[in-house]
Amino acid sequence: MPKLAKLTLALLLAANLPAHASGAPEPSEAPAATSRWSLPLDGGKVSSFFGALRGKRAHGGVDFSTPTGTPIKATDGGTVVASTNRYEGDKKYGEVVVIEHPNGLRSLYAHLKERLVRVGDMVSAGELIGHSGMTGRSTGPHLHLEAFQDGKRIDPQNLLDKPLEDNALAQALNAKRAGEADAVYSSPRFETRAGGKHGKHARHGSGKAATAKAPAKAKAVASKSAKRSKHG
């Protein structure tokens, strides 16, 4: 090693300076940024908010009413960890995709018509992962979106980069404000005709009408019995 180089190295060591010092700051690990998710579809109306009651159970995600075949996109980049029609051994979700995102987050997309990704696939935010449908336990075509933080189910709205109230059905908004969803999730009540077979009340009778029919039927039976006794 030349004498000049040795002398320079000795001076640097004496000053306790790194040989590569150039005045630039040392690289450091950047803190994890708060994730913001993009909407998983274009268009579609919110038909149910997270937490809306379904009988005694709260809704575990957000529903977007949309026609069958609507492109469904990843809310954020990540790795596909589930792509199945029996998620956790249950068919209620139908065709479902689950994506693992940074910072312990997961997104779940249910009731799809078809899945376009497989387990292990890396996807980017906004990438097509399937098309909407009504598979599994569903009363109509829609996307059911769920969000998880470290395994705990959370409100997807807290992560989405756009407010959902601006694009929601009136019934969903009313149910959200009221804290319950009877108007949204109650079973359909059909208008019945006299002698018709639609609806529970039409089959079995109810209220005053049923009460009024019961005595009349009892009288008819009693009358027949009396005639039989008289002529028997």
C-alpha cells in the first residue's frame, strides 16, 4: 500500500470516521405507512354497512350491490392466501378470494361468479381478481367485502380512500343511522290474495281473521255432530 494511502487511513481511524463518509445520512428503515385501500369495484351501491344487524347478528363486512359479472379488483397490493368456494370449510361465502396485505391487513371478497387468481399469486392495488356474482348464501348479485387487522375483523370503511355514504342506498343509510337493519334484512313480505298460497300468513292465517274463522269452524263442526246424534 502506498505511504500516502496508509497515512490517510491512519488519520481516518484516529478521527473515528468511517472510510466511506461522504456527508450523506445513513439509510434507516422507514416507518410503516397507514394503508389506504381503493374501492374494489367501479360503480355499485352500498346495500349494507359493517355492523348492521341481521336478526341478532351484526353484519361482518360491507355489501356492494352490483350486476353479475362486474370486475372486482384488489383493494391493495399483496399475496393471495385463499381462492376457494369453501372458505374455512363453509359454502356461505361462495366463490371467495382473500388477500394478505402489509401491516397485518387482509381483505376478503365473497359471492364471486368466478375467481381469476390462485393462492400464492402476487397482486397489485387495482388488479383484476374476479367477477361479481351471487354464489354461496346470497339473495342477489353483490360483492361482500371484509377487512381484518391481525386476524380481527374490522370495518372496511376505515381503510377505504373514499367515503361510502355518498354512494349508498337509502335503506342502507337508514339502517346504519338507526343502528339496526330490519328494513334492509327482514324477509320479503308478499301481498296475498284471498285464498292465495303466498306467504306464511296466507298459509296459516293470522291476527283477527284467523281468530274470527276459528269459532265459525267450531260451530260448523258442532252443528254436524248434533245432526248426526239426532238422526243416528
